[in-house]
Amino acid sequence: MIHSENCTGDYIYNSKNSHDCFDVNDCEDCGHLYEAVNKIKDCYDIYALEQAEFSYEGVSNWGFNINFSVGVWFSSNIEYCDACQTCKDCLGCISLHNKQYCILNKQYTKEEYEREKAEIIKDMRAKNLYGRWFPPSPYKFEDTLAADHYEAL
């Protein structure tokens, strides 16, 4: 630990109030991070993170308010997305670039987006799925193509 205060973990540099962090630099008020560098603030439970703030549960993200997402870069206000870059205000999208107000890769107006997102989140909360990593599959493993492939091996 170098130039850090009130931190726990290992290989922590120029950080403050960050706990259970490993290989991090310039983090403040964070927890459970691994390989996070360059102006990280108020982020938790993330692997591979750069220049991020107010982000939670993810892998390889870079931006502001990115939650439950993987491979989201240069983006903000993103939830449950994968491989989206330079996007804003998206929910449940995959492989989008330079998009805003999208749900499941469908473009909406700002008003439609906010209304649809609120309904989806309400439904997810009722099913105790919102605020958690990607929801579990509704299918049993035995009923998937992965099981067929596994048995063929």
C-alpha cells in the first residue's frame, strides 16, 4: 500500500476508504474491486475497471453509473448491458455503439424510455430480480443446448 489511507487489500496505490481491493490505483470510497485504475469513486464488486464512478457489479467497465454489466466502455447510466460502447441510458442491451434511450436494443424517445424502464424495474423488483447480477435462466441445464454439447463430450 502506497499513499493510501483507510484501505484493505493488496497492491493499493493513491487510494482512500477502499476495502477488499486488489491491484487498484486512485480509488476512493470503493469495495471489492480487482484491477481498478484511474479515478475510481463509489464503485463496488467489479473486476477490471477504469475511470468509473457510481458503478456496481460488473466486469471490464469504464464510465458513470454502470450497473450489472460487462464490457461497457465510455458510457453512462447503463444497466444489465453487455459490450456497449459510448452509450447512454440503456437497459438490457448488447453490442450497441453510440446509442441512447434503448431497451433490449430497441430505440425509444426519452419519455418512452423512462416509462418502459420504470415498468421493467417494477416488474423485476416484484420478482426479486432487480439489483442483482444477471437473473438466472428460467431453463434447467438439462433442457439447454449446452447440456447436449456436454453429453457429446
